[in-house]
Amino acid sequence: MNYFLKVNKNFLTYSLILLILIPIFGINFLVSFISNILLLLLLIPLLLLILVFIGFNSFKSEINRCNNCGTISLGLNETCMNCGADLNNFKNKDELGIDPSERTIEIKAEEIK
């Protein structure tokens, strides 16, 4: 019996803790405690993924592309590092700023004989 106690010391300790906690707090406490730990283990990676997504979108909004040569630069530069073109003028010519009527293509219908 003495050998059993030496070998299974951790098992006995945890089982005694459970035998004390279950009558005091009940099984509902134990189930809710374990479910909260599992919920945290699932939600923490999801929260980190959302933070990475928000950071990536924030970084992506700062990226400028030169319409003259195609060089990519961060939003800190006012001129293109490769060709020297002014990047501020190209920002104003963004496709979202153009009126829809300017993007409409006029098509003439012709009758085919």
C-alpha cells in the first residue's frame, strides 16, 4: 500500500481535490469551469485571427501603387521611389472617386441584315 501511495501521489492529490470540490460546489461548478476553459481555448485563437485581419487591412490601406511605373510603396512617400512621379495626384484619380456616368460605356445598337 505504501508503494501505491508513492507512485500515484499526483493522482491521489487531484482525486482528493475533486472529492472535496464536488460536494461543496457541485457538479455544475465543475462542468461550467471546464467548459469555460475550453471556450477560452477556442476563442483566443479566433480573437488573434481577427486582430491579424484588422492589422492586415490597416496595413493594406497604407500601400500606394504608382500608376506611372507600377512600383509599390507605403503611404509615407509623396513621390515614387523608382520614377519620381507624384503619388498624391494618382490618389485623386482613384476609380472610386469617378462618377458612374463617366464609367458608363455608350453602345449603339445596329440591325444585322
